[in-house]
Amino acid sequence: FNEEITKSDPRRAKIKAVLLGISYGMSKYGLARQEDISVDEADQLLNDVLEILHGVRAYIQKQSQNINNIRTLENRKLNVNPYDNQHERNAINGPTQGTASAMKKLSLIRMFREWKPEWGVFGVVGECHDEIILDVPKEFASEIEPWAKHIMEDEANKMIPDHGVKFVVDTHIGDTWASK
């Protein structure tokens, strides 16, 4: 949209769908169906984003040709089943998901290493995709929240330091594990 989009802007969901769709190999038809827009509008959105994100189109074309295995940023090998009708999408998305998984794992390792004994005990009660749910003593939650945010952002930015965009982590303190 050629302007900064905030989380409260209703267009954010559409752009997020386009960006995630691109990383999953979504076609203009899939985007049109998901966002309830015309195929022409979906095609225009995909092309606009790929024009802005130089090199992504070539990356997608190259990755979709990997029919046996792919590599994450830290060079971990991921096998792709060439007989699965989703193998091209898995080849496109696998390095991103695998690298994000490594960022999360490195963050968790660092949290365990840097945990302050005076905070008592904590537990990792959930982790999925790019999310970590910690169960911590309530009296330290407001101190732990920015600490955990810093670790997650720092690990991501260390792994991909020269991409021109800083990783930002959203955090939330809640009374239940599902309150985010």
C-alpha cells in the first residue's frame, strides 16, 4: 500500500495473508479464495509484493525445483517427499520454517541458561511455530516479559543480521495459557 500499516489497520490481515501465502507457495487462485477477492486483485497483490521484495520470485522458482531435500539457514538438511503433491510448497516454505524453529530453539536454550535464580522456577508450557508460552511466578512476570522478548529478538537478529528489517516479538502477560 506504499505506507506503514499498523496492527489495527484492516488491510494488515490482507498483507499478512499475501506474505504468508507467498512463503507457502500460494497461487493467485488460493489467495483470491482465502481473501474473498477477485483473481485479478489477488494476482496484482502477489505481483506488487514480489516486485517490492527483490529476489523472492527467483528464490521461489529455485526452491520449488528442489525435489529431494532443502537446507535451513543454519544448513540443517530437510527431506522433501517428491511424491507428495505439496512437495514444491514444502521446498519453498521448509527453509523458512526450519530457520524459525532454530531461532526459537536458540531462544529457549538461552532462556534456560540466563534464567535468574531469584525468579524461582518456570516452565515452558507451550511452543508452536514462532511462539513460546512460559509459566512464571506472577510477581516476576513484568520483569521476565521484556527479558524474554529481548532474547527472542536478539537470537533472530543474530541469525539473520543483514536483512534490512529487524525482527520484533510481541509479548503478552496473562492469567491463563490461552489468554494471549
